[in-house]
Amino acid sequence: MNKTKTIVGVGVLTAITAALQVLSMNVRFGVFSITLSLIAIVVGASVYGWKAGAWLGFVFGCITLTDAAAFFAVNIPGTVLTCLLKGTLAGLCAGLVYKALESKNRHVAVVAAAITCPVVNTGVFLLGSSVFFLDTLRGWGEAAGFDNVFSYMIIALVGTNFLVELGVNLVLSSAVVTVLNAVNPAKKAAV
């Protein structure tokens, strides 16, 4: 793929990632906002490779820091690390999954990448929450009527959000990449 086209494409997807994340911070299901920017991350990871996916995920992670005041009050380094890692690893893993499956079936590859991205994003969020914020979350869970902090984390923090993110990501990421692949059937993902 032409290097200029790659730079322009990743630049446009960077802007789309930022815009979608800022927009989605105002759409809430439960305690947290849904993440619409995962769509652009999967598209970038599928079309331009895992490095682009990691970059777009990093951009998403940086923007999520602006909506993490409750966690900053508890642990600043833990908040920064969790936000940046969850986004970066989600994009990186989506790109690697797409690359691994692309030669067999590009449609299956994009569906797998579209599943991988929110799973990694949510998984790293839960892991970071467990490591850096467990006592705080335990208190929030008890205040919300939960006996178990992990039940609170799964049901209240990520339950509905994850399902919405997964569904939207599966449908829209798959559709966009399928259209792009149809327009350029000889395309090979750049790495």
C-alpha cells in the first residue's frame, strides 16, 4: 500500500477515533459511556495493520483520560496506565488477529478483530480496576447494594456497556471493512 495513502488514512482514522470518543463520552449505559471509537480502531487495524491499530487505540486511551476523574482521585498512575494500555492493546490485538486470519478469510478476520477489540479493552479495564482500584470499587459496589466487588464490576461497570460496544463494533466495523475490501479486493493489510 502506498505510504502516503497509509499516512492519510491513519490520520483520518485518528480524527474519527477522537471525534467518536468525544461524542460517545456523552452516551451512557450505566456508570460509564460506551466506546464508539472501537469501530475506527478495528477499521484501522484491519486496513492498515496492527501498528495503526495500536496507535488508534493509544489515541482513544488518551481521550478516555479526560473522562476518568473518579479514578484519578484514587490513583493517578494506575488511571493513566489502565487507560493507555486498554486502548493500545485493544487496537494492537485487533490488528494481530486480523493479520493472522486475513489470508484464510477476510470477513472472518474482521469479525474476529471486531470481537477482539472490545474484549481486550474491557478485559484490561477490569484487570486495571482490580489492581489499582479494588478497595474503591468494593465501596462503590456495597453502596450500590452488591455483596461481591467482582459482581459489581461485571454487572454495573461493564455489563451493558460491553454488550452494546460488542454489538455496535461487530456490525459497523465489519460493514466498513467489508465495503473497503470490496472496493479494493487486491488490498493487503500494511504492517
